[in-house]
Amino acid sequence: MSRFLTSHAAALPSTVPFTGPEALERQTGVPFRARLGANESLFGPSPHAVAAMQEAAKGAWMYGDPENHDLKQALAAHHGVTPAHIAVGPGIDGLLGLVCRLVLEPGTKVVTSLGAYPTFNFHVAGYGGVLTRVPYRGDHEDPEALLEAARLTGARLIYLANPDNPMGSHHPAAVVEEMVANLPEASLLILDEAYADLAPPGTVPVIAADHPQVIRMRTFSKGYGLAGARVGYAITNPDLALAFDKIRDHFGMSRVAQAGALAALADQAWLQGVRERTVAARVRLAGIALANGLRPLPSATNFVTIDCGRDGDHARRVLAELAALGVFIRMPGVPPLDRCIRISLGDDQTLDILEECLPLALKAAG
Amino acid sequence: MSRFLTSHAAALPSTVPFTGPEALERQTGVPFRARLGANESLFGPSPHAVAAMQEAAKGAWMYGDPENHDLKQALAAHHGVTPAHIAVGPGIDGLLGLVCRLVLEPGTKVVTSLGAYPTFNFHVAGYGGVLTRVPYRGDHEDPEALLEAARLTGARLIYLANPDNPMGSHHPAAVVEEMVANLPEASLLILDEAYADLAPPGTVPVIAADHPQVIRMRTFSKGYGLAGARVGYAITNPDLALAFDKIRDHFGMSRVAQAGALAALADQAWLQGVRERTVAARVRLAGIALANGLRPLPSATNFVTIDCGRDGDHARRVLAELAALGVFIRMPGVPPLDRCIRISLGDDQTLDILEECLPLALKAAG
């Protein structure tokens, strides 16, 4: 341990919220045949986005525009807000870290769901926040319980993902709107809408762009298929959006990524096609689960969470057996969610591999 | 101001360390003809790096390897250290922020030079550190004065860039080695070697990779010509390198950027060519300065700092007149360095534009 670390930093673990598939491949020496664990888009980004990045690569000697001007203009037009309502950052992961840094002091209370996005918890711990975790109700995050916990603890931050990861469930817009209407005065709601682009109609709530207590997070990593480019954005009131300028890495956005995101946003027809392929792939993946005696949960995302019907040890065995067969998936980390495995949607070729391997893995898992 | 900000965050300004050239272009409505202000490499990245990024763009639906395994292996081999001595991050800017976060608490003392890299100061302020700024001696950062200030203040961090930005000067390796040998026990030295790839032979000090009190910063933004990709790395003892895992954005590196950096590193012949073109362009740029009655300072970097012979107001006028003619440059921010302007090296075509515009700008500046 370097003696120069603050006592807080020294006490933090040097752990990774998620192990990458490449690390698992290096451990086994065998590349995955099906990469279905990280909720990446196997349908890929728009060809126009790829072409834009390829063109921008020639200009990679230039820093990206630190103001993300063009992208913010386009996002504002897309969402019907002003550019002042938008903050662009290196993925939702990066933006969650920035929000935590802006809002948390050591001991500040934060509320999330037990089993929800671990990277948010990583950032909260990293800035000394104190987490209260509220159980899921069934397979859904529980807005009422989150609000109640926030009231009880005086939480400054509440985290809700809609649609949810890792369960793939969603609340209809009205439920989230009701939650927003009942936010405690002391609380800022982080509404993580990473999967909103793929959600069923009626999922995305109407929230005033100037609402002082809500920050929505969006990404190019899921529906737009640009996880490897690192572009996310927040939609919030201009005061809070401007506060990111106090601490963000102003030249931190890749010029290539900016170009890719701009082109991806412009190709809404591609996104619509991804939506349609997503719906079809959900049906097929659910069918594979059912054919193997497992229960697929309804999905509003680009993955299907599948109840293996037993406990976490069993689900972990299924996951390990799939990995041994070359299929990378992930699963929820805590009971009772960890009775499930989480499989990203794939193209037909990749789901063929899953279809072949799942019965073998289940048999081997016992 | 959002009421959710911590008092520390609320007190930080929403300022940008540097205004980007794109913002200046939007203000004037006229694109720059010569982009010579950000010390980007007008010689560009290796064509192999461009090709690698173009290929990787097709796979941008995948997250990058969060362990940066392949790049760390290659960097370790290149520098004769182990991968455990390397931390990869989104540019030196991003890494400086992470080091500040690991090491600083509100009130922690930090020493840098008066007029040195503003983004470092931005991060120090962002984490509540208290800066002592030591004057340059002539046009060089002053290692003895930095050490003395660190001793007097009990500084936990000392920042030294070698070669230096914004003056372009450098210390020979022995001076830095002497500084390292005399570090106060309480101090960690950040040695920013962003321009080391372009420095004259004999500039890069020999420092034990396990030294507990030094962290070196390197980048693909300068010599390798990949500023828009956002890849930097630190070389330091494994304890400190590992500490980055406590707080870094594990999935924050662009997959496209990882591929570009790996290919750029492999093409040392290209870097050598850039070095040779850099030396030639320094000579030409110095000649342009001299032909206009200005004094070019010796440069160990990809820019030449030019003493305009009067005060900061005059130099700012020269800069503004050059901007009006379509030439983007920058200049040091504080006296007495701000008697100078700082012009990045260019290819011949771009230096032709500078050669044409500089006399006009000087005449207009009076």
C-alpha cells in the first residue's frame, strides 16, 4: 500500500465491479464463442456510426471539442430540451462517478436497490457515501420502498434504473412519474435509463426538464451499440448540468467517439431496426429458456433474465458450465435475484450457440 | 446553483482550463486555417494506428477490456518494467485527476510551478488541495525551489513537467535524477513526461520503477499523435499503480482507443519519423520567429515558445490578431511567462500559413 493514499482511499478495495470477458478468456485460454454477458448490442451500431468513426480516426491527432457542442445540440433537439439541459460524459459509468463527486460527502446517505447496478455502489463507496439497499419487490425495483428509505435516512441520492438491470423488468411511466412527484425534498433522483431506447412504449416517464430533483442518464452503449466508444449523457436542470463543468475532464471525450455518437443519433431508422430485432430476439431467447424448463422473466431491455428455479449456487454452476462451453453470461449478485442468470440478446447465430449449450450446461450443473 | 452540491463543489468555478479551438471558431464563425494551439501532432498518428482504429470501430459494440491487458503488456515491454508498474487511463488529464483523488484531502499541500499546467491545478482545486506555486527560474521550472517549497509546506504532491509546457524547456536527466534523490519523505513527485517522446536524447531520467515516491505520466496524445483517442498511462511502483483500481472507471477506456494505442506503440519507426520532422519543424518555426524580430526559446517539445519581447498585453494582442487571421495558438497564462506565445509545430503547409500571418499580426498588434 502506497503511503501517500488518503485514509479513505487506502480503505477502498482494489476490486473491479465486473470482470471483463477478456480476463475470463485469459484465465481459461479459450475465447468465448458467444459474448452474451455484458448487455452489449450484438446487432451492432449503425453502419453510418462506424463510417463516421473510421473517418474521424484519420483526425484522431486532434482533441475532441471539450464542449461537446455538436453532440449536445443534436441531443437537445432529439429530446426536446436545450443544450444547457445536457451533460455529456464517458458513459453512464463516468457520469455516475461525477454525480457522486458533486453530491456526496463522507457519510452522505444514498438509497438504491439490493442487487441493482454495482458500479453505482462502487462510486458511492468511492466518495464515502453510505448506502441503504432496499429489496426488490418480486423482480422489480420498489419505488415506494426506495422513497420510504430515503425519507427515513434523509438520503441525498436515490438510484432507480428503469428499465432495470439485472432483472430486465420495468415500471410503466406513470409509476416513475408518481415516484418523482413524491420525492423527499432532500433527495436527488438518478434515473438510469440506459435501456430506455429498447423499452416498450409507455416506459419513459414525462419529467419536466427543469425539475430540480431529477437527473436522467442515457447512453450510446446499449440501443445504439457503441459500448466501446464511451459516450453517455445526462438530462437534468441547467444548474446541475452546468455543475459537471466544475469537475469533469474537459478534454476527456474521444473525438472518434463524438463522431460515432453523432452519427448514431442521426440514424434513428437503425435504432428502430434494433428495437424490432430486440423484440424478436427476446421471444426466441425466452423460448430457449422455456424449452429447457426455465422461466424467462419479461424483458424491457437487451437481455433476458432467466429464473433457474433453484438457489444462487445452482445458477452460478449453470453460469460456470456455460462459460466452460464458451458462452459468456452474467448473473445477479445477491439473493434472491441470484436464482437467475442474465443473458444478453444476440443475433441468430449467437443464439444458436446458446441453444446448443444451455441444455448441456444445465445437465452438467445437476 | 443546484442545492444538492456539496459545499466544496458549490464553491468550485464552472470554468474550463482551456477553451477549445472549436469554441473559438463558433464565436467568430470562421474556421481556423492553422490549428497550432493545442500541441497536437500535425504529423498525425501512425497509419497503422489509424487502420487499427478503423478496424476496431466495427467492433465498437463491445466494451474495451477493463484490464487494458494487451496495452499494459506492450507498454511494460517497451519500458522494461512489469505490467504491474503501469496504470492506463483516459489521457494524462484523467490520470492526474485520479492521482489527486487518491492522495489529496481538503487542505493537503501541493507544489507546482507558477504558470505550469493549468489542468493539474484544476484537479488539485477540485479535490480541495492547497497549491503553492514556485516561480520559474528563467524559462525553466526550478527543481530546487520546488523541493524547498515542498519541505517548507510539507507538500504531499510535487508536480514537475519535463520537458516543460508551456515554455518548451527541459532539464537534462541528471537534474531530475538529483531532484528525485532529494525528495522530502512526505512528497510524491508527479513527473509529467507528456513530451518525453520528442525530447532530445539525455532528457529522460533513470528512476527505479519501484521508487515509492515517483509517478511518471506518459501519453499517446503528443508524439504518437492520438490526442483525440484519450490514452495515457502512468509508470510507478506496483502499490500505487494498483491503487488506481480503487477508483478508476474500469470500463472507461474506449475499445477503439485501446486498439489505436497498441498499434501506435508498435510503430516506433513512425515515432522516429515524427521526431525527425519535429526537429526540422522546430528549426523552421524558430526561423520564422527570428525573421520577425522575435526570440524563439529552445524547444524540447512539439511546440516553440516565442518571446515577443514585451508584456502580456502585447502577447495577448499578437495571439488575438493571429486568431483573427485564422491561426490558433495559445500562450502562457501568467507573468513573466506571458510575454511569450506558444506555437505548436506544424507540417510545412501549416507553417506556410503562420509565416504569412505572423508579420501581419505583429503589425496589427503594434
